Amino acid sequence: MRGEIIGVWSETWREIWSKLAKHPDAPEDLFCELFRELNAACSAPLDPATELADTVDNPDQARTAFRRTRASALMGEIALLEFMERAHGVMVDLGGDPLANRYFVLIEAFLNKYSLRYDLRRPFSLNPTLPGVFARLMRDLKDATAQDAALHPLMTEFEDAIRDLRADRSAGRIKTCIQKQVNLQEAIGQRCPGVTTNTLGQICEQVGTWPHNKVKDAMKCLYGFASDYPGIRHGGNANNSIREIEMRDLVGITVLLAGFAPYLTNLINSDNVYRGT
């Protein structure tokens, strides 16, 4: 569950709104009220006293205006979420519980069909899921590194290393993935304001973002592991190796390292990662 609603807004007419309009409790002026709310989510809304008033006074015109509203006309994901939550209130006011429940069921089915990043809770609230938050974190990190000529190739190398595992899940390939990710984290940390050093362990001491020393120590321990385990970043110390690297290490360590990214950079807005933009 990782996608955002705005990316599949064009599908909502067929999957949600047209079906909702066919409900026996849906009034003729349903889209008059829905378009009034949708207009508030637009980046260039119609004037309430003139254009909007003319549109919502005519049910057919309101329906057409609603259907023709494109994702590009909306302010963003948060504005769209707020509209969809307000729309539930419209259903309650116009059609009572039967229409509101139908809306809830249609939205829930839509979220599941398109693997969107929200969990729907009653009476009606769209809440980010953990998979959605993590996917957004990785997307924002990728977008941020794409703007930097030095960071972009490091992100590309990390992604390529992950893809290469499709053909060969050997310990050597897994070590390469971890190495590429640590290199990326180190380069990202070097760009954090106030950082003057270039090794990840020392960067952890300078970023000043940790809520507790134990969180900082956890990141430093992961860096120490990558430096000490034979074949990841250095020759390492074979005496400290308990077993060979395997896929559980790829999953566990890459997720852990990614989770530390917000502490190492100001390129990521954590509020946006959670809620969207």
C-alpha cells in the first residue's frame, strides 16, 4: 500500500462517484454540494460569488464540472484527502447513513484496488499506513538525491545493486547492496548543515538531530557492522563474524538504514513523508 490518491484521481469517477450517484438515496443535487467542496481543494478555485454559484445552482452543470476536474487542478494530496473526508459529511447530510455507508464502502474498495497508502477508519478518516510511509520516505529520498549531481549516481548504484539480486542472491551481492547504501547514507550526511566531517560515524556525532544518544549509537553500530564485517566496506575482522550474510540481513539492514535517513539529512520533510503533500 504505497500510492497516493491524486495519482489515480482520474479513476475515481468510474470507481466511486458515478456509482454513488446511482444509490437510491443520492439526491439530484449531490454534485452541487460535492463540487462546492472539491472547488476548495483546487489551486485556482472558482469565485464563490460568481462562477461557483452559477455552477452549483445547476445539477447537470455541477456534475460536468466535477467530472472534468483533473488532478493537475488540485492543490495536492493533502487537499484531496481533506476533500474526501468532507465529502463524507456531504453524504451524511444529503442521504443519511445509507448513502454515507455506501461512500465508505466504495472508498475502501478503491484504496484496496489501487494499493493506496491509507487505512480507512470509521466514521471516516484516511490514515497513512506504515508501508505507505516507508514507500514515501524512499520516494522522497530518491527525488532529493536526483537533484544532486554527486548523490544521484550513489542512489542509482544502490538501486542497481538491489535489482541485481534478482539474478543472484549470493552473500557477495547482498554485501554490495549494504555497502552501496552505507555509501549513500554517508554522502547524504555530509550535506547536512553543520557537518564538517566525511565518515558516517563522525557525521552521527555532528548532525545534532538525535532524540536520544541510544538512537545515535544504533546508527553508529550499523555503520560499525558494515565496516567490521568482512567484505562489506573493508576487509573487516573475520573473528567477529558469526555467520555468512543472507537475505534476512538484506531486508533487515536496508530497512533499518533507510529509517535513519531523516536524521542524516534536511532534504526530507518528515511531515510530508507521513501525510503527503
